[in-house]
Amino acid sequence: TPIGSIQGQVLSKYVKPGKTIIQVLGTDKYVLSDSTGAYIISGLAQSTYQLRAFSLNTRRDTSVLSDVQVTSGKASTEINLQLNKIGILIVNGIHNHDWVTMEKYLKTILNESDIFLVDVSTSPTKDAPAEDWNNWNPRFSEYYAILLNVNNGTEDLEVPSSWPAQIRNNLLSYVEEGGGLFLMHGFSNSFIDWDPFMNMAGLAARLPGSYPGIYLNDQKEVVQIPLDSGSNPETLPADNFSIFVPSNQHPIMQNVPSVWLHPQDQLDFYLRGPQQNMTVLSYTKNPVTQVREPVSWVVNFGKGRVYANVMGYLKAGAPNTAMRCAGFQTMIIRGLEWAASNGVTYTLPNTFPTALETSLLDNLPVQ
């Protein structure tokens, strides 16, 4: 015999949830909240229920389960449901590295953080027919942040990008209007013929004469290399890279050690770019010149936020030590959370590397 109801408000840590489906698990009952998130579920018998909420406003949010007890003598039980996941979109499909395996690894890392709801949009190949490209339309605006795992350029930096102009402009507008963007290793060769990308990225692999270069001096201050000076961009390997953190002021770098050891990887050096509204978060020493060069940085672009990191080299058959690094996995989670929400809640794990020892996690298979 029905004795009571559950009512309350659907809240969201990140956006107004709007109309939301509230489901009573294990039953056929569900309701749709109003546009403010208010809801009421009537006709419930005395029992303990679990509720799940899913926002129809976007694909972005899902809630944790909540235990709700309906007891006799109480007309209505009130509970507010907190939507606690950040919806992000991984965009991949064109890369000179093993992006298929990278997608699996990124999903594992992000899902284990319990912060994100992950979707994927895979572009057609470079030589795909026009119809395939016309049908590809990633819905950037439905997500808090985009993780861009592409390399649609070439090492000689002469082949134009393959994304249609409309998709490129959609991404540009998305970030300008407040969206987040995470640039994964390999991005620096991309969108060679698209200058607005450089304003979002801050730095990338570009030839002398295109943009100023960059290094950090002995005082850890950014110094620009003149437009027509310096070397061509290059990816350089090392068994280990010491990663230096000049400041802990940025949320991504809170409590991160001033130096930590990153295992075998190949990082991009001699990068160039407009460097507007850009802050260097970490750097390493060039294995050839010992000059300090950026590893990760952020760019404030319009109302949006961009986080870039050159770690994460992964080719088929090559060791995956970079992706198994506890330090890099932490930077992926924190960088993406900041890009999406302008804040960081993910705490530094006790497995984080030290200045003398790397830290390889076993959440990814050894390759």
C-alpha cells in the first residue's frame, strides 16, 4: 500500500541541471523534474530506495546513487540529488601514434578518477570520402571539456589539416564561449594551416619565422626567442625526464613537488607560438642543450580554458611507461578537471613520483 513520496531538488556542481529524469532503481517508477530541477515521486511503499538522476539539459551529468528511506507516518521524504560527473568528449581518429590504445588508456584513467563521464568522437581518416566528413559533427557544446588526441599534420609541417572548416570553427567558438580544451601529446603538429588554433594552443611545433620560441631562464622566468632565431621543432627521447614545477599557485599544480621524475617518454622541444595569456606550469631540460623548455602550460582563451601537455608518447609496440606514470595520470585528471570547471578537486595520490624515483601504476597493461 503506497504510504509516502520522495521530493527534492536536483543540484549540479557545474551547471544548472534543468529538466532531469529521476529513476527509482529496482522499480518501474521514474519522474521528470521541472526546469529548476524540482521533483516529486509519489505512491511509494515503506522501504529503502536508491535513486539515480540524469540531466536532459545535456549529456553531461549523472548522479551517484542515494539511499532514501520511506517510512510510515511521514508524508514525504526530502532529498536533494547532486549531479557529480563532468561530461567530457575525447576526439581522436587521425594520429601518427597508437590512438586506439590511447583511447582505452584514457578511458581507464578518467573513469577511475570517478570525476568524468566520458564520450568519444572519432573522425574519418584523412583519405575518407567527403560524405564521411560531412556526416561527422562532434557536438562540442554538450560537454564541459574536449580532450583532443589528434595529430593531423606531418613532421615536415607542410600538409594542411583535414578537419572541415565548419568543425574547426565550432571548436574555436566552443572554447571562446567558455568550453575547456585539453591538448594531448601529438597536438603540436596539428592544424598547420589554421592560425586560430595557435591562439588556443599557445605553443606548438612550428618552423622558425612563424612565431617566437620560448625557454625559461635561471630565475624560472619565461623568455621569448626571436621569431627568426632558434631550431626547428623536434621530438627527443630520454629514459627519464625530471619535471620541474616553478610555482604551485595554479590549481592544477597545488601540492605537486617542485621536481618529480617522469619515466621513458618522447617530448616536444623547440616549440613556438603566440604565447598570449599563457602560463607555464612545468618544464624540463632539453636532453641535447640542457635549456629549460615547457612541458605543460595553460592558456586563457576568450571565456574558455586550455591545458596542454607534451607527455604521453605511445606508438604501437613501444613501451607505455609514459602513460603508466602516476605523475602524468594525475596531470591528465587535474588538467582536464580544471579545463572543464575552472577548479581542481582531485587530490595528489600517495603514488606520485619523487625527485629520484618514478612511479608506474598497474591500472594499465605493461606494454
